Amino acid sequence: MKKGWEIKSLGEVAEFERGLTYSKNDEVEFSSNVVLRSNNVDLIGSKLDFTELKYIHDKIKIPASKKVSKGSLIICTANGSKSHLGKVALIEDDCDYAFGGFMGLIRPKKEIISKYLFYLMISDTYKTFISELSDGANINNLKFSQLTEFEIPVPSIPIQQQIVSILDEAFTAINKAKINLQRNLQNAKELFRSELNGIFTSKGEGWVEKSLEEICDIEYGYTDKSTHKGDYRYVRITDIDKNGELILEDKKYINHSKEAEAFLINDNDLLMARTGATFAKVLLFNGDEPSVFASYLIRIKFKEKFENKLYWYFTKTPNYWEQANSLSSGAAQPHFNGAALKQVIFSYPKSIIEQKLLIEKFDTLSTETKNLENIYQKKLNLLEDLKKSILQKAFRGELTKKEKNKS
């Protein structure tokens, strides 16, 4: 530890306040009483997110102690997901918002700067401390008595100010670089989708345009209770990733039955999610074990010989998603059932040879896009590693102006 620095517990340098408790009956659609909850703390950026606010009745008088204040830190103390436990955000401006019962407020005392404490509480040292509190146990809440034991390296106020200034400057540059990389990453994805869309909408010679009802049969999946072991993998809507590919983790299984046999999946079968967050997402199945598809999936079977992968590529285009969104029902939980699916209009070349040539072209574009995405993602990961390294130096007392320039 740097000479002149002290080690103090979080309980010595800050005060804690529990969140506001209220009943479900107190909630209203809109009022002047806003309550911040765990979803208002961005998990990645450790910033406040105001896109989804909770309101309670104006008749409820909220004490000042249950409202966030400039310079305080809001912390998630209970959540169904352990990844949210202990996440914090710095309150940089007064906003007259309360904080809910699953949240807490940390008010730094005069010997510590709030942003210095915030930077410490997004470091790996803090994250390790939080994970060890719940490691090996089904603990989805944190007690203030536990948090108070977190050790804080406390230099003088001028040194804290210097560290905050250095971290602000470094993180601003890193975040700017991340924004540029994320924009490049998004542009690469958009370019791929645009290329696909252009080909499907231009409709070359020998192409036809038909509704799926004309060219496809549909089949709803099988309903059964899944387990961790069984004869068949049970493919569910949650097993389709954002790219329309099969997720290999968190597998579920069912046992063999005569009824289940009719729902066995073949390689290159098309399975569409008909509800939930992944509604209208289409999986081109390629698995390494006998599998059955679940009831919230629809199998799409072309009536004539057809290259299924071509339709799978079509489902990645803006054209397809415009149709899917307009044909779906249910705002909170979209549904895209068989009747809606049959109305999708699809343009394609009748020639199987041309279909295969298009698939080869799309495969090449897909590979090039994924290579670009991997490059950008690696650079983003390196920037995250750099942030961690700078934070480690800061709280070991190694982050001087000279050392910052070397970083």
C-alpha cells in the first residue's frame, strides 16, 4: 500500500440507507413519485437508466432519506439474478427520485470523494468481494452489515481528486474508442443485412413471389415436461440465439415416446419461435444428438424440393422483419402463430442450382461479416481489460500522472 494511505472499511467512510418499501396497490401508471429499482442501474455501464420508471401514488409522502441525492451511490441489494447484486451507479445530479426496497443508498462521509468511491466499487476488487459473499450459496440479497466490511484504500483528498481526474480522462478516451468500435460492429451487421435484402428484393430472372401458405406446410411442436436427462434433446424457443443458431448450453431433455417420434428434428429443418422475446426468429437446425422441438416452435416444411438455408437467410432481412412485426399480435409478449406465418411473402429463384449459388454467396458474406465482428469484439475486450488494469493501478497507489501516460 502506498505510503500515507489508510485502509478503512466501507462502514467507516460511508453511511447506508435502506430503500422505500411500498405495496403493489401503491403503484400507478404515472405520478410525481418516481421510484428507482435495480433495472434502473445499467449492468454494463454502471450508469442510471431512466427508460423504465416505476411510479407510486402521489398521496404517499416520501421522506428525504429515501430519495437519492447528488454525490450518493445507489446499490442493488436484492435481485433474482446474482449478476445484479451489488451493482452501483453514481448519482451525479439531484433528481428527486426515491429508491425502492431492493435498493440501498451509500452516502460517502467527508473523508472520501463520492466518485473515488464509485470507481472503487466498479473495480474487480469490489466485484470479487461481492461474489465471495454469495459464492456457493443461493443468496440473492446483500446485507448492509456485509457491505460495511469492504476494505477501502483511503489516501488524502488531494490524491483522491488526482486519481479521479486521471480515471475520468482515461475512461473518457476508452469510452469514445468503444463507441466507435460498437458503431463499426453495428455497421458490419447492417451491411450484411442490407446485402441480403437487396438481393431478395431485386428478384432476378426466374424468380417467383409467393406466400408461405402456397409453398409450405407448418407443424406445431410437442408438449412435454423437460428434465436434465433423457432420450431426446428438447429444443425450445430459448435455444435459438440472436443469429438464428442453436445454443449448446443449458440443454433440456425428454424421454422417448411414440408421440414424440413424430417431432424428431432433421438436420437443416427450419424451426420458428412463435412467441416471446425471440418471436419470428428462425433456427436452421444442425445438431449432434436426437432432438424434438417444443410446442412454442413451428416447423416450416416446403412442399417441393427447396434449399431451406435460403429461407433462413431471408429471415435475416429487414423485409422479413417488417412483415413479421406487422403480422404479429400482442404488444408486451408478441405472438407470431401459424396463421400469421402463412401470410409472409417470400421471393426466391425457382432453380435449385441458383438457390445453391446464392447460399454460397451468402455463406461467404456471413463469414466475412463474422470475421469483422470478431476483430471488433476482440478490440472491445482489450479496452475492457485496459479499464480493469487502470483501476487496479489506481487503488494500489500506482497511478501517477507519469504512469498514466505510459498506460
